[in-house]
Amino acid sequence: MSGSQTKARVGTLAQIGTITRYNFLNYFRARRFYVMLAIILLISLLLTVVVGYYRPVSFLGLPGEPVSTAVLGFYGAGWGGFVSLVVILSAAFFGGDAISGEFQNRTGYFLVPNPIRRSAIYVGKWLAALVASTIILAIFAAITLANGLYYFPGNVPWQFEQSFVFAWVYLVAALSLTFAFSSLFKSSSISILMSVILLLFVFSVVDTVSSAVVGIEPWFSITYGAGIITSILMVQYPPHLQTQSLGSALGGANRTGARFEITTYNATVPEGLEILVVYFIVMAVIGLWLFERKEFT
Amino acid sequence: MTPSIEAVQLTKNFGSFPTVSGLNLKIQGTKCVGFLGPNGAGKTTTMKMFTGLIGTSSGSALINGVDVEKDKKAALASCATLIETPEIYASLTPKEALGMLCEIRGVPRSERNKRIDEALGRVKMTEWEKKKVGSFSKGMKQRVNVASTLLSDPEIIILDEPSTGLDPRGMSEVRDIVRSLGDRLVFMSSHLLAEVTEVCQEVAMIDHGKLLVYDSIENVTSKFAGGGGTVEVGFAREVDDQVRAKISRMPGVKSVAKSNDRHLSVSFDSKVVSLDGLFESIAGLKAGAVSFEQGKGLEDAYLSLIKETL
């Protein structure tokens, strides 16, 4: 009989590698990678020009301020202020339609009916998205670092290195979330849109409402966990719980005794990492479960 | 091991609607089996269950004895598939797309280029092997899809309307390819009965998700097409009544109708005269017969078994 003598049973790891490689190639060929790169370069260019021209104190510090404080301010404003956006856009760009596209574009009909587990396809595509996103994140970090070294030669705070690692962990968790959404929907545009809306707006609103209005720590929110990326860049790591008085309500404390207070929670580093890792695991399981059951109808 | 495909009480419901209902079908050996049925009969749904594109509601789809739902990787190890008209990543070239499948399917590295070149050559796409698939027409993509089924030297090939989107030449080339796969088990759905008659030895017909018949084309034709078949005989010159009368009197011939000046449609009883026997008898008349095309036996059987569409 033809066939079986001339081909070997391929291991799942090798198949994952194949899917990763060809999907990564597809990102490059489809110009998706270059569009994302252009966005990052544009953000970096704007920051470079603004800092160079206006020399804002939020970036370069006040005159006489210690360098160790000023340098943290620079990375906090330049990196901390934008890295979440970079992570969210990368996750949406590379992961938002990774699975839904197989259904909408019918490419799944070419790939799925082969001797390969769906989980291998899922993991392979996820790894391709992670590699592409990591390159984007690394480029953004490199430009920030180059600018930082220009203004503060030879001074790279250890907090920036940690912040980069936290941002990468956030990227891992965000990709897991966007892949889960991608498995849920059959339309690429809906899954991308839902991912962006959730990560950019919904979670932030939930964080604010939960902590400031209801007074509950938003431990269930991925963006709350990701707060450690910026918190680590502060001179003093912010306290876990902060209560801020915004003055008097109903005529002031003198008349009623009531004051308007805002509660702010800040995730500690272990807590933030825990939230991100749990998001990664839970969303990976949900995404895989959905993809395994989703039908090409 | 003899290649086999088996549906055991295979059922698929979409909501409360049963698309495939308790289908039992066992196909074994190296042959081509046509899978026929009207639109919505459950052909594609059945094939999707055999290829892991959809799950079963109950029952099993077995390939070489392995349940696809339980272990798709093992079940499809020696099986190539073409379901509907798949799209290929638009940014890849046919060579790259087929390279990806070679890797997934375990074609040895040393043989990959040769296999890809051969497969693309068979579907006449060599010239386009380094162009991006995104610029291809539907027919060109389908040629690459057909090529993808030839890569890993599979024992079993499942084809769902492989000629879809192809021009007449492409259809003819696909028929030639399927015909050349004689040492494999080919399970092919099609609405083109002439195509099935030409390339398949057996047919399975389903309607409303249930198997109506599975047998050799000859048996199905003789059982359900009024006990015989039809051949269209072409002549080099105008056929006169004398020739027509001589054919009418041949054993097993039920009727002879004039299709046009140079063609006769001969209806015969296959229990009395075989197709090759009839061919020899007509050629023996030396009346200028130049073509002999098997006619509508399968179509008659189909129409007698399947009374309505949808």
C-alpha cells in the first residue's frame, strides 16, 4: 500500500512549530507586522519630538531634582504611559482574529482536516502572535531606552527592566484573552473590536467603578493587574489602598460631617503577576475549549 | 491494512433538525465511491464529520477503524481531504502552503520538494508555484487544493465536490487525477452524475440524512434504472433506418431512439447484454459507429431513488 511507508507520524511539538512558522510568515507577508511597527514608530517619534522640543518636566524632571528620581519620571511617562496601549494594540492586531479568521476566511478548511490536533493549531498560532508582539514590544522598549540614555546617559533604572518583564507578562495574558474572544466569534472584525473595547475601555471603567465608587478591590480585572507596569516606575511604590478626600459634600464637613472620598487600589507586584498569570491560564483554557468545540458549518 | 471508512449510526443534528440520521455505511478496499444525494441530503455534513470539521451528535465516523472524534490525528494520518472550497492563506505561495501541509502530514524533508512539484504539475500549477495565492482565481485555488490531497501519498482521499469552481478542462483534469488514484480508497461527493459514472466503481446515495443505497454502479443502475442502461452511439455518417432496426433486434436492446442524424440512444437490459457485448455487436455492424458513451443509467437510478430536491 502506498503512503504509510514514506511518511512518519509527526509529533505535536513539531506541528506546533510548523504552524508558528507559517503564521509568523503570514503576519509579515500580510503586512500586519509592518502596520503595527509603523504605529509603534509613530508613537515613539511623537514622544521623541515632544520631549526634545518641549522638554516637559514630567519626562525630564525639575531642575535640581535627583537624577534617580528624574530618570524614573522619564521612563514612567514615556514607557509607562504608552506601553499598555502598545500591548493592547499588539494583542488585538495579532490575536484578535487569529482563530475567527480561520472560520470567516475559510482557511480552516485547508488546515483543520489534517492529522493535527486543534490544540496544536491554537498553540502554534498563539506562539506566532506572541513572537510578533514581543518583537513590537522590544522595539518600543529599545526606542524608549535609546531616548532615556540620551537624556540620562548610563542610567537605566532596574525598575524599567522589571516594568518590561511585567509588560511582557501582560502581553501574554492579553493575547490569551484576545485568542479566547477570537474563538468565541466567527467574525474577525467583531472579535478584534471586542478585544480592543474590552482592554482599552471596559476593564478601565470596571477598575474605576469597582475601587472608587463601590470600594471593592478589582482583583478580577486584567488591567488592574497590569497596573504594576507603571507602579514599579514610581519613586515610591504606591500603597495597596489609598483613600483620597475630594473636599466636602453637601455643604462641607463643618455642616454635615460627610466628605467625598475616593478609594484607589494598587496591585502589589505579586498580586499583579498572579492576576495576569491566572488570566493567561483561564483564558487559554476557555479559548482552547471553545476552539475544540467550534464547528465549521 | 485495507483502507476503510465507516459510519456507525452517524447522526448530526443542527438544533432540532437532523441533517444526518443514523447513517450506517462501510466502505472498504481500494476503489472510488461516489457519494450522491440532493442538496441538503447531508453529504457535506457527513464528510465534515469524517474530517473533524464538525462533531457528531451521536454515532461514530471511523477511518481505518479509528474514531475521528476521539483521535482525529490518528484517524486522518493516512487520509487526505478536500471539503468544499478551502481558502489558503492569501500571502503564501502554493509551494509554501503545500510545504506547510507536507510538514504537518510528515512527508520526509528530502521528498517534500519533489512531492510538491509533482502535485503542482498534476494540477497544471507549476507556473504559478511562486505567486501568492491571494491573486488566484477560485479555480486556480481549487487546483492547489486538489494538489494538496496528493502530497502525502494517502491511502484514503475524501473529496467533496472537487470540480467546484473549475472550468471544463479543469474538471476533466480532476477526473483524470481521480481515475489515476486506483490504488486508494476515494470517497467523492458530486452532483455530476456523469463524472461519478466515469471515475467511480460504486455509489452511495443518501437523502434526508439516511442511506438509500450503497452498491456498485452496475447493480444500482440495473436495480433502480429499470433494469438496464442507456448508451449514446455516435456515427460518422447519417444513420439510416436499416441500422436502427438491426440494433433494435439485438438481444437485450429495449429501444433505439434517434438523438439526431448521427446519434442513436440505445436503451438495453444489462441482465441480457453487457455493455461491452453491446459495443462489440454495434461495432460489428460496420455501420460507421465512432463513439459509444454510457448514458443515463445512473441518472435514471438517481431519479427513481430520489424523488425530490430539498
